Amino acid sequence: GEGNARLRSPANVCAEMLRLGRAHGARTFRFTDPGAPGFHVASLAQTMNTQHMAVRYARPLQLCTTQPESAALLRESGCLACSIRADSGSQRLLSDYYGRESSVTQAEALLRACIAADMFTVAEFTYPCPADDYHARAETVRVIERTRPNAVSVGLPHLSPLTNWFDC
């Protein structure tokens, strides 16, 4: 249907990775699609494990669909690094300005799980949001202090379709 991403099957992705390995010696990969849903990411990792693929890779994880329990599976499959777009440590901003269905609690759980699984973990935040204030900034800093990611990326805001940013 409209708005649904068309995803290659995990078996097809693995076959392509193996083909690139045979043809070009590639053993390290970087997935770049931030929209891959958690179920697909976990299914791909499981397929890689089942096929005993000796690869390493890095990838973004979608906060609202990736379960913290999948972090160990990802690491076992060769995932050495991940990035998680948290946007803000303020639940008010996540809901009101970013239009996210995820929570700060989910962000913290996923960040902690990835760190515990020994993946290099990057927390991505946007700052300043037009509605940021001292309290929202402090909440974001607290998330960083509590989770202690390996790196923090702070990006400038940009207009996002279907959010209240257009009204600011």
C-alpha cells in the first residue's frame, strides 16, 4: 500500500553481500537506509547468523521499531556499529514537534542495549528545535549522561513533512 517500503528479502540481501564478497573481496558493509523497520533488521541479522556469514557491518536502527532485545543478535551477526536517531531527550518535543511515536524511555533502552552488546553506538540528536528551552536541553543532556553512547551526533534542524515544524 501507499507509504509502505518495499524491502528486499533478507535472503536476497545476504546473497548480494556474498556476491560482492566473491567478486570484490568485500567483507565490511555499511547499510544506510534509516527507514528499515526493526523486524527486517532482526530478520536480516538472523539470516546472516544462519548462513554463518563472516562479515562486519554498521547500520542505522529505527528507534520506534527496533527492540532492545535484538541488539545481541545484531552484534552476533557482525554488526560493529549502529546509529540511533533519538532527536531529543524531551518527551514533549518528541511528541509535539517531531511527531514521534517513540519515547525517551525507548531511546534509552535501545541505546543501553546496543552499548551492552558491544556495538559502537552513536546517538543522534537535533538541536536546537524551535521549541527547545533550558528544560528540554537539560533533558537531552541527561539522556546522554545516563546512556553514555560512544558518540553523539548533533544535527541542525530541518523541515520535516507532516510535523509542526512548518508552523514554527
